[in-house]
Amino acid sequence: MSSKIQKIDLRDKQFSIEARNPFENFSYLRAMEESNCASEESGWIPDHLGETKNEKLLSFIPLYKKLNSYGEFIFDQQWANALQRTGRKYYPKFLTAIPFTPCEGDRIFAETRHEKFKLIDAVINKMKEEEVESWHILFPNKEGAAIFRERNFVERFNYRFTWINNNFKDFDDFLSIFTSRQRATIRKERKSISSMEIEFKCKKYDEITLEDWDIFYKFYQKTYYERAQNPYLNKEFFKILNTANQLVKPIIFFAEYNGEAIGASLCFEGENTLYGRHWGATKNVKNLHFECCYYQGIEYCIKNNLKFFDPGVQGEHKIRRGFQPQLSTSFHYFLKEDLRDAIKSFCESEKLQIENYIEACKTYTPFNKNNKIE
């Protein structure tokens, strides 16, 4: 009997598919759902598809039926408004992404291209059956992007800033690629923190406790409240995640003053990349954000031989601190040609703006003449 693609419930399945970054690990996805962060209440209704045979998962695609565009980091609200003005419904839409996590990675889990194409066809058939107008795939890696291009999905370009480890021996070696002025600026920023006797404690995944998550959540929560927003993630998410620390590999950098934590940043360690995700502080200290979110992570990458540091999307201030502009993409499928053609035209125009922006960023990078970005 041949296998078939069916709906997959993360809560009662065991998986043998190996993840290449922490957010593709099913423990991370399960924590999102078990904590109700990704749930109908938040507008993320899990509707995953996969292919099983003899109780073994052969392929999998994370799929959510979205009732809004909350927590995606790729903004399509103007698309929704335009379609709704015609009397058609933009929501619900289908979304393939890691909830609240704008990090690149696999989006279709299968061993062969044929199996990946079967999953794509299954989602498109599901769209037709349920009359869902659009499907959106956010932050796929290069391998995934090639698959969606081959199927003629509409490609939308964006940008991010990534730190690249050129086999630096230590932080001073990293600083040697900068102009003398910017090198002095970074040293001054770091000295302003050390002169206040603020110290940093790195807690790795095999050291983090529930108490550490409680302390971190206080900082994380404050960041959102300062913007008059509710946090994307609740405390229960981090509590559940704690049971899978060895799999998803969180790293917390605590900033301490007089032995008391006053701020922290949260990263996750992948195969060759450190992913910066969240941060917060209870004291407003100049340059603490740069030290906690960037410089501590860079030092960690150098010490642990990680090739890349992805601190999150957007943020031009990262350029002056050694992060380089990179193109990123999302892919979009529309059932009806009129919407597809309109969005494709929009994305082609937007692509030119993004490419011009990246070229402009390269001219402002503070590296010396021997390390200019091509």
C-alpha cells in the first residue's frame, strides 16, 4: 500500500526527520502549540501536512491557517486591504513558517525533490478544496527557495543583516577589519558598559534552568510592554522549551550589576549559526543593547567557531557594528490569476528598491579598504 499525505498532529507524533536549525526541531514547534502561542486564539491554526508509512514520518510541511498577519515579519496587510476592497476575502490564508521566528531554514522536510513537490501539490489541492486564496512561505533557505522558484511561486525580496566569521582569533582580530574611527567607537561603546561594572554571564542550554527562564521572561515581557504590545510568547512556552534545551540549544546572555540581572538576550545555536531572538532590560543603560545583543554574540561565535550570527531582521544600526546586508526571500502562491499578476508586479518593483537599498548599505559599511563588501 502506498503512503499518502495527511494532516499531522504534532502533539501525538514522534518524528525521525533531522532538523538543521533549532526552529525546525519538532520540540520547538510543539512548544509553540502546547503553550497556545500558535493557536486559533492567536490566529495561528495548525494544519500541518505530512506523509507517513508504517508509523514513520517520510515528509512534513509546517502549515498554519492564518486569520491575520500577526507575528510574521513579512508585511502583507496592504495586499489584504486591496483584495478586501474588491469584496473578496484575504483571510484565512495558508502560511508555511516558524511562528514568530524570522530565521531562514528548511520549509519542506523530505528526502527527495519528488516528495517535496508532492507536499506542494497537496497544499495547493487543499487551497482549492477550502477556497483559500493564498499561501505564503516565509524565510526559506537557498535549497527551499530553488524548489519554489521551479514551481513559479511569486518571489518577494527583503533584507537582513548577518555577521560573518572570517576565522577571527578574538574580538580584537574582528575589530581589525574596521576603519580606525569605527574601531574606536565600538571600543568606546563596550568600555561604557564595563566601566559601570556591568558583567555578563553566558548560560548555555545544558545550564539553563526554569529559574533562568523566569528571570529572562521578565526582561522579554518588558520590551513589548514598552511598545504597548502584548508579547508574542508566553511564559508557558519557555517552560515547555526547557524540557528540550538539549535539542533546541538556547543560549542566554545575562547582564548583571552588583550580582543582580538587569537585562538579557536570548539566542539559539544551530549547526554553524547563532540566531539572536529576544532581549530586554529593566534598566535603561546606554549601549547595553549593543553589548548584550551583538558583541556578546559575536564573541560567542568566535570562541565556538560558529560561521554566522543572524541577530534578526532589519535594523540599519547593525551595519556600523559589523553586520553585512543580505537578500532574503519569501514565496507566495495565489489561486486566481488577477491577484497573482498584481502581486507579482508589486514584488518586481519592490525588488529593485531592495537591491538599491542593499547596495547603498554596502557603501556605508565601516570596514577598511582591505575588507570592503563587494
